[in-house]
Amino acid sequence: MKVLRALRLHLSAASLAAATAASFAASLTPAPPRSNPLDIRTSSGQPVQSCADPTMIRGQTAGDTDWYMYCTSDPLGDWDQDGSGNYHHHQIPTFRSSDLVHWTYAGDAFSAPPSWAESWAGLWAPEIQYFDGKYHLYYAVTDTKQSVSGEWYCGEDSAIGVATSANPTGPWTDKGSPVVRPRRSGSGCSFYATIDPDVTTNPEGQRYIYYGSYDGGVEVRQLSSDGLSSSAASATRVAIGSRYEGTEVVQHGGFYYLFASATDCCRGPLTGYAVFVGRSASPTGPFVDREGVSFTAGRVGGTPVLSMSGNRWLGPGHNTVFTDLDGQDWTIFHAVDSDDPYFAGSVGFTKRPAQLDPLDWVDGWPTVRGGWGASSCGGQAAPAAQAGQTSGWTVTTPEPDLPGAPNAGASDEFDGAAPGPQWSWVRPPSSSSWGMTGAGLRFDTQPADLYGDQNNASVLIEPAPPGDWIVETRVKLNLPAEGCCHNYVQAGLVIYGDDDNYIKLVHVSMDDTRQTEFAKELAPVPSGYPRYGNTVVGPPDLWTWLRVARRGYGAGERYSAFTSRDGTTWVRGGTWTHFLGSPSIGLVSMGGSGYTAEFDYVRVFALPGPACVDPAHADPCDDDGDGTGEACDADDDNDGVADPVDCAPLDSAQGRPPDPAPLLLSGTSPTALTWPASLTADRWDVSRGLLSSLAPADYGGCFADDLSQPAATDTSLPPVGDGWYYLVRGEDAGCGGSGIWGTNSSGSERVNGNSSACP
């Protein structure tokens, strides 16, 4: 990445020497618009649906102006199976592009793991560099041989390898031994996770390699001048365990910025992976976040860069950063499609397609799309991949969710002899384990929880107000600031539908760390699907301020998390969607006994709507292209019916972005369905379900299969008071999700047989 920056500066200097800045800018051609995920295909046109842990580089030899991307070993897509239905696992698949938007599979870096790895080992998280006239491909090996680790068939003895080539697509020559060997954490098969390499070079030419994960934390050490070995004696820990992995280091403005990802990368539709950043004047740290909190502190630091924003993309993470030829920074990362989280027939095996969005610097700190997060709508600016192009990207920042008018009836300062009359208990605790102090509410931590089927914790609840709102509390949890072991002791807020459907924001102990966890649980779920997922927000303190902002979204809600260490400077985290209806606001103190939470207050405020005076700052998605984003456009899908009381689109209810190709409906019986033909599909399937059974990722049953024309007719009526909803997707191989779905023809709309059923 650093070589690319030098190339870009050289080109800019040459151009400015030949023309004025104004004439140069006028001569640039905007790059064609794009959308997520990246369009990656094989040479025969098969879509590549997973490209996890991406890294990329521009061609470094004379005449090579293409870009190259490398990803973790995975199948390329649902179709990538042998005759027995077993998935192919590619040993670091490689892709090539001239525009950074459309990519072609260029083969695998390796046909098998290196000689020092077990034959079944996975090759993960590649890192590409170019120096000394060669490409250097670093990668993680999940399982090494006894000759390397000293243990037979261990399964935990990961290491970092390196291979070199004169060409970005190989052939690659492996060094023959690890560049970072397995690191022991104890006797026997006890090793720290030595995965996820990243390499940077300081101005003096010294190279450093970063590696590590939750087990053992993240370390950095010096590389040899040829990049093929490392100095174990120089190893320095730069991030505490149980928090970060997937590092990427970028030099900007005199600092080294350490990007790192947190929580579970691969939890299907409840993946809460997210990217955080800290910076340092030195490549070996210490790295601190915007509030000055260290990555090695027990109350671990980290400024969010990229998290869930409430659209279809979940768990965005393990990013790489590059600069285009117009000087704009970008990041490629993987994410999980909430509508299509797993490889077909393999529930639990998460697909992670590659995404691309601009990386902006606001007050010296990086953020994706000015703070909007991963894009889900079309017409997005694209990088200047070739000389003479400009991305056309203009930074806009979202309006913060700030408290509006106080809701006195739902607020409580906890300064009386008892909580206000609006409060009640779910499973009341013993009278000795809670009480009023005169300055707050004391609530001892319980050896109980709300997790899966373990639903025995007490919850103090009050009804949430109607409409959109913010709830805030200040909580003190008297855990030690660091150290093991107080796992999952926690206290904070819960937006409570029932024991199995809630949103939670708490200060929690995780191994040696203290973190703020933002979690979601739901039930029922399809067989094999997770019920609980989490992300994390900003660092806690002895006293931690917690906020949850609720906004209605179609048939459900979006919940966003905020944390603070002083009540003034707030850190915004991710956004979960849920379908809680009319939940309660609750307080919990659970996960283990022996500690005490003190709640200073609960304050509830109205949450104002977006300020549509400046639509670009209210919502960047503008599907009908009229200059006003969907948050401020009464009919952004342009079907002639006002949103959000639109009886046609159900996109928001299904958790998907607006229709890129809307399904048009006419008549009630028969109902004619038509939709624009898709360039990525030559056949179509239609599924249909009842509105009364509508649920996230539930599209009913197969109504029409393998249609050759973009039209269908439904002659049946739904039951009185109910209605049909439909989903149309382009396909190649049949109904039921087994086909290859075209990305340009997805849409979901409904028609009611009884007009009074329209909400």
C-alpha cells in the first residue's frame, strides 16, 4: 500500500508540472458508478460469492496497470462443489481487475499447503507486498507439522508463511519454513493464534510484520531485509488478547494507524464483526484511540471505523486500505449478506463477499464513507483505477443521533426511596441484592444470564414510549480494571421484547478485558442458525455512559449504540435491526456474582427525524436519482406510492436495501407481476408468502420456477384480511435458494387482496 502512495504522488507531481491544477481536474474522467458487493466472476461468468480477508496491490512492473486481490481459502460460491457435493477450498484465490469494481478469478496462489504445513491446513488472510523486484505473499497457516511446532496433529499451532514471485499471479515459491513460527502459550498443544499478517515499512526502510488474534493478542516484530524471516526478540504486543485480529497498518499524517477487527467474523445473520483503529508515532506502538485509550489497556481502546449501519451488510471487517490514482483512500473488506449468509446446504459456513467503499479522514481519524458505513445502494462513486480518472467522491457526514425533548414519564433519576411507578421486575431479585442509595439504584450482579435458553436473570423494566427515542443511563460496575477471570459479569441496558428477543448494551468482562458489548438475541430461528450475536463499541470506565437510539424502519426497528467515558464525548457503534414491536426499556446486572452495579439514572428522550433541509446528510442512498436520499424522499423507490406506508415495497421489512429493479404489480385477481430484465440472469424464480407470516429472510414458498420471461400472473386471492408478498430473483439453477441469484433483479413487493389490510 505504501508503494502505491508513492506512485500516486509521483504521477500527481508530473501532471501538475504539465498543466495547472484547474485544467488537470477538468480533464479527469469520472470512474463509472458501482455498488456492493464487488462484481467478481470466473472466466466463464460464475459469480464469486465469498472473498474473505482481502488484500490487494496494483501491478508493479512496467506496463501492468491492473490491480490484484487475494483472499482467504474458501469456495468461490454456492456452485463451487464437486460431483459429491463437497465444496472446493481454494488455496488463496487470486483476482484481477482494471477498474477495481469488476474482477476476474485468476487462479489460486497454491495447489496445496506448503511442505511444512499439515495437508488439511487452511491458508488464511493473505498480505501482499512488493519489494526487491519481487511480490511477497504472506499468509497464515492454521496447522503446522510436528517438525515445526514440536507437536503432533495439534490443530492450534498456527504460523505465518511467505512466498515470492516475479508476477502477481505466480507461480509462487514458498520459503520452505515459517517467517513467524508458532508461539507457545503453554505445554503440549497450547499456542497463541499466529494468524492475520500485515506488513509495513518505516521511512528508513525497516519492515515490520503484525500478526495475532484473540488468543494472545496482536504482536509486531521486525522483518529481515529480504522479508523472509523475523526477529522473535523484537516482538512487541500492540493489542491485548480477547479483542482484535485482522490488522492493517496505514501511515498517514505522521502517524501509524492500526486498523483491527473485533468479535466473531462468521456468525451468519448475527455477525457483529467491526473495524476499529488506534494510532501511534511508532510502528511498534503504543496505539491509542481518539480518546487516548491504549489498545493494550484492560478497558481496551479502539475508535470505530466501520460497523453495521442497519442495512443488509452485517459484520464488515478485516479490511485493506489503498489510495487510488486521484489521491482518494479506499478500503476493501468483507461483510455478510443478511439475506444470504451461508453457503448453500451448509448452515454455519458463512459467506463473506468483498465490499469496496471510500475511506475518509475526519479530524485526523479514518472513517468509511464519512461515517455512513458500508454502502448498500447503487450509483456509488468508484475509485480512479487508471490515470486520467477521478472518483467523483464527495464526503458527507451523517447527522448524529442527539437527544430531543425529555420524556419525563419514562425517565427516573433514582433519587427517591423506590424506583418510579412505571418500573416492574421480570423475575424479582432478592430484596437484599438491590435497593436505592439516595443517589442511584444498587443492583448486585447475579449468577444468572439472558443467553440462549439460560433465561434466569432479573430485569427491571418500564414500557418504552411510542415512536423514535433515545435511552441513556450512567452505570458504575466495580470490576477490576483488568485481569482474569470475571467472564461475562456485566451491567447495563436491555431493550426487552422477551427473554429471547432483545437488544443489549452493557459494560462486560471478557477474559482480561473490559468492553462495551452491543448484542442482539432473537427466536425462533431456522434450524442451525444462531440466536445471539454481538459487536462492541467504545472503551468503558469505572463509570460508563450508555445510550441506545431507536428508529422505526419498515415493519421493524433499527437500534444504534453509543458509549462515553465522560458523558460529553460519545463513541458511536453499530446498528442492529430487530422486530421487537413495543418493547420495554430494562436494566440488567448479571453474568456472575460478587460485584455491584450502580445506576445513576435512566433518561429517555425523543429522537428527532432526519433534517431534510440537507438531504445528503440525512441519507446517502438515492435510488430514484432525484437528489434526495430515501430518509427524506417520500417515494424513493419511485413506484408512485408514498413511503413508508407503501403497500408495495417490503424491502425494509426484509432488511434489504431499496429495489434496484422494482417488481411491479397490477390488479388483485388476477395479479400481474412484471419486472425489468436483469443483465445477470436469464431465468427467474418467484416466491410467495402471506403477510401474516412475514419474517426476516423468510420469502415464503416457490410460486413460479425457471421463468424465461420477466413476468408472472397470480390468479389466487389470499385469505380475507391477509395479503400476498412476492420475491423475484434472477437465477440459473432453480427455486429454493439453490440457484445462482442475479444481483440486479432482486426485489420484494406485496399486494393485498383486501385493501383494508394495508397498514
